[in-house]
Amino acid sequence: MAKKFERVHVFGIIAAIAVLVVGAVTVLSRQPATAKEAKKQETASVMPAVIPDQPKKNYVTVKVGGQDVKIDSQTGQIQELTPEEAQRLAAGLKPMLNKSSDGLVTVQHPDGSMSMDLQGHFQNVAVARVNKDGTVSESCVDNPRAAGAFFGIDPKQIENAPNRVKPTGN
């Protein structure tokens, strides 16, 4: 009789352990896989269902190649161009991408050769940009359409940019 009691007792303990293991697995399986998901679930239960159109970004300005660049301090992504920055970019590219010979003067030299000061027209322009993932893309453009496509701005913005006046020596 004592052996039967021991056997039942052992099976009872094994059954209890099995129930505990199944319970623990169930509890763990309902837990978020990562701390990030846990935070998201916690926030979702506290936050209202209304989601703002755009999250607030905290940009910091850093000097890169002598230029001020705004970078999201949390993600490291570069801020998109503002309309003013796109306009300045377009104005800077316009004279270099100019394919017009209007206003250019041909000069004949005593030896019979001819030359023309292109005044910045007819250039191939090496351009580069930092992508959202931090890599750098580069290209060589020679017209507003290619430059606009590369920088993600409207080529008409380059074509219609105001002409920069060259500073005089005065």
C-alpha cells in the first residue's frame, strides 16, 4: 500500500510540475518579445487613439563639409529640404546647367583661332547627396531634368530660378 501511495504521490508531483510549466509557457508567450514592443503596448493602453499627422522631430544642426546639415537626433536621418533650401539649390544649379549661348561672345585671335568665354554655361556638374540610410549617392548632371530627378525637386524650379547677379569688382 505504501508503494502505491509513493507512486501516486510521484505522479501527482509530476502532474503539478507539468501544470506549472504549461502555465509559465502560456504567460511567457503572452509577453511582448522585446522591450520596445512592451513599451509600445504600454503606451497604446495609456495613449488616446488619436495619432498626430506627423511625429515631432528633434533636429540638431551639424557641420558637414562646411555646410550646416539638420539631423534628427533620435534616428540620425537628415531633414528633408525646406522650400527655401530647394530654391537656393535650384538657384545655385541654374547657371551651371545653362545650355544657352545667349550673351556669349566669340573672340577671334590674331592667329585665326576663335574662343568663347562660356561664363559658367555648358557645365557637367558633380553632385552628391546623403541618403536617409546614411549612404552617399553621387552623379554627374548636365541639365535641370537630371538635377531635379537626383535631388527630388521639380526641374522647373531650376529652370525658373532667378538669375544670380555676378558681383562686380567695385
